[in-house]
Amino acid sequence: MINFKNYVKDAVNTELYKLKIDITINEIDAIIDSIIFDWNEIGDPDANFEALVEWNVDQYLTHA
């Protein structure tokens, strides 16, 4: 079984790579925690995970 946190980390790193952004491990961990919190709050198995990752990364970079 895939560890969800590792799956989220891979998605965040992919998004950061696409944006050509390099941030610290602590910053990545903060984004991961935010995504996992949001995903659990949504509670919709049909929700768009990729959009959630993009939004969280964008929000973090905009407000950091």
C-alpha cells in the first residue's frame, strides 16, 4: 500500500519542479500537511487531487 504522505510529497515536488521553484524541506513539509488537512476536510473521493496540490503550492508561494 502506498503511503499517502509520500504520494503527496511526490505530487508537491512535481509541482515545484514544473514551476522551477526550490524551497526547503520544512516548507515542503508544511505544504504536505496543508494538503493532507484539506483532503481530509473535503472528504470527497472524486475531488481533484492535482488541483488541490496546485492550489496549496500556489497559496504557500504567494503568502510565504
